[in-house]
Amino acid sequence: MHELSICSSLVEQVSAIAAEQRAARVITVVVRIGPLSGVEAGLLERAYPLASAGTAVEGATLVLETQPVIVRCQCCGGESAAEPNRLLCGCCGDWRTQVIAGDELLLATVELERAAPPRAARVC
């Protein structure tokens, strides 16, 4: 299950962002995943609580946004949606296409809660 190692890397990246921004906590993590990414979304969701346990990301909501497969035709130049197992041009039907979207796994958004600024010392 390589999704656990992917989640571990994701948690490390989000934790680094939270530390850099001096966040009190991470609220939401949004990941875009394409059907050709080689990652099973359901397994990623199941691995997330394990990978985030004991980290700054623990308790944050994981949102997975699925991306469609988009191809560019090398024959007519058209761009169209395609099925993951039929990478044909939607404009002319040619098979000579290049995948331009749908093979990604991207950290899209991290929603953070800012830490409260330290209070100034009060002199009486």
C-alpha cells in the first residue's frame, strides 16, 4: 500500500507549511488527484488518519478532488476529455494524443488557523 508513504510525504509537506506560517492548527487539506496518477483515492483516505496521527495535521479534514483526463491531439491540436482507458481525441477520434491533465497528484490548498499574536506584557 504505497498510499501510506504518499500520505506520510503529504503530512510532512503540510506540517512544514503550517510551521512556516506559524499556524495554530491545520483545518483542511485539499488534494487534486487524477485517475492516471497511480493512486487509489479510497486507500489514500484510509491511510490519512494513520499518517497524520501525532502531527500538526492530525484532525484536519482531507478533501480529495478528482480531476478528469484531458488529452491534446497531435493530429488536429484539439483538447478534449478522455476516458482513462481510451485516450482518443474527442474532436477527430485520432489515437495520437498526449495527456495534459489527469495524471497528477497535487496539494492544492491548505487551510490554516493562525495562532493568536502574543499579548504585550502589562506594566502596572
